[in-house]
Amino acid sequence: MLTANNVLDYVSNTLPYPPATIGTGDTAVESLAFLAWKHEDNYVFLALFGTCGPEVQIVMFSTTSSADAMSRLTKVYANQSRTRIVSLKERISSITKGGSNVCDYLCSIHFVADELARIGHFLDDLLMEAEYQTIATTTIEQLWLRELLKELAHPIIKAP
């Protein structure tokens, strides 16, 4: 939405706003460029505000610009994202095979890995316990061996 309407610069604070006044002292007057910038920024702010739920709108309420609102939202919700990432990584590192079968074990790891991928983070090999590494390696080797056996099982067609 922001890019399509060419207003991303307002939110990202890359569009410098013009001075609020022109001139000094008694001759200072409001800058028309600033008024136009402020007018556009208010529309951007309202568009953002309208797309958020009430609990997010409270965070945005006392901000002075769309860039200020985005900055505050980033600060508030970035900590929650980091907490979620840490929580998921702890969860995946605590998964053990125990008495479950290999399929259930790998599915539980896959589920958490998908959750991490959805928020833009991926698994580190260091997170995976040795048991998983062994099972994953063995499974890959077994799949490769099955494919090889399939190839060898095909009858060889001899030319007449």
C-alpha cells in the first residue's frame, strides 16, 4: 500500500520535511511546502491508523507523524518478535525423540521450523541435537539407498 501510493518515504523517514516557517522574527510565515508535507503525512498516518486494531492504535495515538508512529510500533513489537524467536528456538532445542517414532519426531521439529520461517528466521545447525543430526543423516542415506536399489532393480533390456 505504501509503495503503491508512493508514500513509503513518509513512514521510513527518508523524505526530509521542509522547515515549518520561512523567514525570521517578525517576517516569519508558515511554509507552504511544510503544510503540504504535513497534510500528506497526516493522510499516511490515518491510512496506517485505520489498518490497525485498537490495541495497536493506542501505541500510535500520541505520535506526531507517520514516521514517528512506525518507529514506535517497531520498538514495541520488535521486542515481542525477538521473544517469540527465542521461545521457538528453545522449544526446538528441547525436542527429543524419546519414545516417539521418527516421523512424529521429525514432524514436531518441522512444525517449529515452519513457525520460525514464517517470521523470517531459520534453524541453525547448532540448535539441532546430535540425535536429530544422526536421524536426518541416516534418513537421507536410506532414501538415497532406496533410490539406488530401485534403479538396480529395473531389468536391463538387452538389445536383440
